[in-house]
Amino acid sequence: MRVSVLASGSTGNTSLIETGQHKILMDAGLSGKKIKQLLAQVGVDISDIDMAFLSHDHTDHSGGLGVLMRRYPQIDAFANSGTWQYLCNTNKIGKIPAEQINIIEPGQTKTYGDLDVTAFATSHDAAEPQYYVFSSDGKRIAFLTDTGYVSEKVEGTIKAADAYMMEFNYDNMMLRNGPYSWPLKQRILSDEGHLSNDEAGHALLDVVTPKTKHIFLAHRSQHNNTESLAHKTAKQMLVDGDANLDEDVKIINTEPNKPTDLIKI
């Protein structure tokens, strides 16, 4: 299995997962044109994408999905019934081809050839948010952003993955002292908001094992965080702390408009 976080942040989110049989998008929160360009940067033709998994309805995760489904009929798209219902009722992403709509509900694990996908519910101010663990050929990667907290149930689902894409959204002091309105700050800080650097680090402490070799720091706020703060917090908590990790674990920064390398998990 190979993975690239193509773009991550409030301006749009999408990642690529490759198995022997599939090329998969995790979220599609940029324009179809931009996603095509990002895929090309890691050597993948968008016409080879055959699956897309959607976490929730917010535009920075779903905005490009309708275009991709209409333009590339080979793409089977997956989300839970609550997310599909909301998107269809609001017409947020245009008319969605019914034959490309597939449902995976929180708590379900489904198999698609050489790919197993487990969906799990998160806590965010969206219709029915959920994220996924992707497994293939004995390897697992867990994706988790856009959640106000990480429950014990979620920790149990994502524990002992080979790789994580984890939200490091904000630094507490930067958010509290920053330019956002107080209601917006309250939303971000709430149980239906986002994870701070410290909260993400503590969650990872509970789930990483010596199997874990790659940690992608994702969904970093451009106003309330910096790459160096997120990376420093992750390293201090995980590498310099008491995390159950081997020394060769790689902590990888992600960018809002530049893909990471296509990394073998």
C-alpha cells in the first residue's frame, strides 16, 4: 500500500491510497482540475482512480466530488447514508450519479478485493461525519481529522496502525489570541470542532505501537498554527516522550497545495 497526502488544510483536503487493485481518493475537497494536477505530481492519472471515500459534507472535503463522479464514471464513491442524504438534499455538489453512490456506515468493515475499509464515527459539526481505516496486504493506515475529541471507541478502532494521518489543527495560545471571533473560537475548541496539537499528540500516545512507521500531520490551520509548532509538539510527545515507537518513525508535514511523496506503508 502506498499513500500521499495530496492537500490538507482549510482550503481543501484530499489524499491518495494505492493498493495492488485500487487507486483511491480519501476526500475530494478541491476542484477536479486541481485534484488532477496534484495526482499528476505523484505520477498518477486521474482516470485510474476507481474509488473515493468521503468523510463528511463540508466543502473543504467534498467540494470536488460531484465533478469527479460526473466526469469519471469509473469512480465508485463511498460515504454513510446521512452524508449522502444531506448532499443530495442540499445539492451542494450538484447532481450525483446514483449508480456511483455506495454506502458504508459507521462501525462497518467492508472488503473490496485487496482492500478492507473500516468506517468509524467522529465528532464534528457536519451531518454524519466519519473516517476510515484502510487495510491491504497486512498494512493499515488510519485517517482522522475534523473531530473535537478522540473517544476510547475510536482509539480502539485505530490502534496499532502502520501509519496515521492525524489532525494537528491549532495551537491553543495562537487560537485564543488570534483574529477569529469568539463564537468561531468556541466552535473550534468544542467537542464538535477540531483537535489541537496537544490533543492530537495525546491521542497518538494512546494508539501508536512499534508497528507505526509514518505519521502525517494534517489539517493544520493557516491562522492558528504553524508547521514548526505542530511538528515540535508531535516530536516532543511521541519521539522524545514515552510513546511506544521505534526510533525510525517518520513524522511528515502536509501542505495545503503540495503533495507529500508517495510513501510505501
